[in-house]
Amino acid sequence: MKAENIVDKQNVQLMLRQQGCQVLRVTSRKTRAVIEIQQPSPQLQKIAAAFTENVNGQQRQAFYAQVRSCVVHWHQEAQA
């Protein structure tokens, strides 16, 4: 990971916490960091993309947004 991406990883985590998001996990990939959060802020919800995924036979809605060089994602259980 490039030096500027490492700085982004730290800064984005700080920004998310300041917006009231609980950071659950940070995974560093080859080119960017992937940050999993509990609940998104309204700012993240505005720029997020959604998709449906199946995990262990359960369907849930997942969302992601790119913030600087990081990918921020969260899950929401699908309503039956």
C-alpha cells in the first residue's frame, strides 16, 4: 500500500469516528484499505451504493462508499 493510502486509512477512520460511526474492522489490501462500520452517517448514506448478498443462506443488504482511497462498507439485514 502506498504511503498516502496509509495516511488516508488513519484519517478516514478518525473522520468516521467523528461522524459517530463505530469502526468494526480495518483490512489493508494491496491498493486500499477496507473499513467495516456498524452504522453509517447521513453523509455516507448519500454517496453509498447498495447490493444484496447471501451469507449462510441469509439474504442481507450491503452498502459501500469510497472515501478518499478507502472503501467503507456496512450491512443491513434484509426485511422479509
